[in-house]
Amino acid sequence: MDKIRIRGGQPLSGDIVIGGAKNAGLPLMAAGLLTAGRLVLTNVPKLADIHTMAQLLAQHGVAVDNATNDGRALSIGGPITNTEAPYDIVRKMRASVLVLGPLVARVGEARVSLPGGCAIGTRPIDLHLKGLEQMGAVIRLDGGYVHASAPKGLHGAAIVMPMPSVGATENLLMAASLANGLTTIANAAREPEITDLCDCLVAMGAKITGIGSDRLTIEGVPALHGATHRIIPDRIETGTYACAAAISGGSVKLLGGRIDHLGALVRVLLEAGVEVTQQGDDISVKRLNGLHGVDAMTEPYPGFPTDMQAQYMALMSVAEGAAMVTETIFENRFMHVPELNRLGARINVHGASAIVRGVKQLSGAQVMATDLRASVSLVLAGLAARGDTVVNRVYHLDRGYEAVEQKLAACGADIERIPG
């Protein structure tokens, strides 16, 4: 199994290209199930999760081809020949459940493995299922699978989400695009990735209003057609490299990054002493004088993103004073804390909050990645640690970050991948 070795103490300086958003690309690929035409996606990141979604679509009979030689564009399309999403694929990536809505909407049936638990919590799909039931789907749970059927098609419904779930909003949005009649989704999630999905669906012929708000209205159409759509830049990758510049005491330019997608993260970084400014199509990030402890609480967008909590905690571990980091979205998302403490951080967990007392210096050690965002938080901590830090089980990292060691090394980090 590959490892990443970091020798800390080098301030980052240079440019980092921000890739397409993983969390936008996955539902956009699932949207390819909604049409018999070809959906061409550009600015596609080269990530393990993208490959897994391509495998899943192929399982359904849909072809996923490279539209360019560099693999940055995918052409998706073809008849659906199989409506089952098997456990062996779904277990690798929870976003696989996003095929449920499109399959039921287009062919009237789907059999999708229940995702089950994962490292950062159970993340049940009850909101997905309840919304589909309101739209006329008959849901049956059997043998660890969700069987959904709507032989006469789905119909519009007034759906009120008890909480703004990103995955449920995406699944119901795609299903409603082909449903008969009008669907409203109240208390919908507002993440930029959902706006990106809406924009793509509209390009495919869907009728959606309220885009970007917490109330989406979808007028179903009989069929969608092919389209070409560019995936938005990855705001979590952007935020991660902003924290990398800050924790190393450096200055970087994030090429293609969008500050308007970062939400509350920008405000918190500014308070902590990190300058973040939009310069044309890029973002400039540099640490000013000292880092200061600033509290953060994860919330639905535009609040502080849960996918930035681990990285921000690594940053706060070397800040002056203390910071309280509270996680309100997922349980079990503090598994990186013991590993950061192995590097000399002073972090104590009390329920859903972690108290981070900054230290002057972290020290390199062997650490273990437990999930995607936890793994990159350990890389960030390694940039600031004295001596060598070795991050094990970096296959988690490869699910959501493309060539992280190459991008950091190009900005002066002493970092390398050690093949397993």
C-alpha cells in the first residue's frame, strides 16, 4: 500500500491548478442515465471515485468514453441494459446511490445496494427514499438492497426536506426532471455542486427554477437530450490548498479557484490571519503575521463545510491560542484527532466539539489515514512538522485529490509518494 512521506518546514510558494469538483462530477455522471443522448462532461478530475462511478455506469450498460486524449472529458451515453447497482461497487463509494433516482425516472425500476455505514458515520438514505415514495415509487428493502419501481412513471410532488441533504436533493432533482407534473423541493441543499447539476440538467432540457435557493421547482419533461457541460472547480481542493499555504507559512496562487464557492471558510481564514483574495480567475492565499485560533462550526452551505473540518483542525493545531471546532453534520468525524495528536497536536474531543490548543511546533511521526479528508489533514500537518511524517493508507487520499504530492512538491514542499 502506498505511503506519503513529508519533511516539514518548507513554506509553499507557487501556483496550484484546481481541478474539477469530485462532488459535482459524480452526480453529473449519474445524470447521464437520464438521457438516450450523449452527455459530455469537461474539466473531469482524475480520481478513484470518478473511475468507480464509470464502472457503475458501465454495469448499467451505459458507455463512458474519454472524449479527449488527456482524459479530462468524458462522453456518457447509451441504452440502460441493467438496473442493478451491486454491493461490490456501491460499498466503495456512497455516491453510488445517486443512480437510484435517474434509473427509476427513466426506466421505472432500480435495485441498488444499501450503502451501509462508512468511516465518518452511517449517513442513511431515508430522505432519498421518502422523496421517491412521494413521487409515486414503490420502495421495498430486501437482502441489503433497495428495490424501487414506478412502472407507470413518477409524478410531481411537494417535498419538504426535514434537513438540507445534498445527496437527497440531487437524487430527487434528477428524478423530478423526468416526472409527470410539477415537483417542489423545499429546504433543498444549496451547495454549488447542486447548482452545477441544475445548470447541466437545464442544458439537457430540464425545466428548473429557484436554482441556487433552498426551494427548487421542477416541471417534468418527457425526455432529456444530450449536452456538453463543464464541471465547476473543486471548492474543497481549493480550501485544502489554502490551508496548506497557511500552515506552511507560505503564499500560493490557486489557479481556477472560486472564492464565491468557499462560503464561511473564507471568513474564518481571514479572522485567523490568512489573506484570501480573488484575482481574476484565481485565488491568492498567504499567511500574514501569526495564526490565531478561531472557532468554527460545520453547517450546510454557505456555512463552514464539513469536508474542510479536518484540514482546518490541522491548521489550528499550530495557531496561537485555542479554537473550538464543532461538527454538526456527521458523527465519527474526529478520527483524525488521535493521529494529529501523534504529531504533537493538543486536541481534546468533548462530544461533537474538539478543543484545539495551538502548539509552536509539530513533530514528524508515522500516522494512519482513516478517511478522505482526514488523510489530507495529516499531509497538511506534515508540512508544518519538524522531521519526517509518513502517512499510511493513502488510497483514501486518491479518492478525492489528484496528484497531491506533485502539486505540493511543485510549490517547494519536500514530499514524495512511496509505492507500497
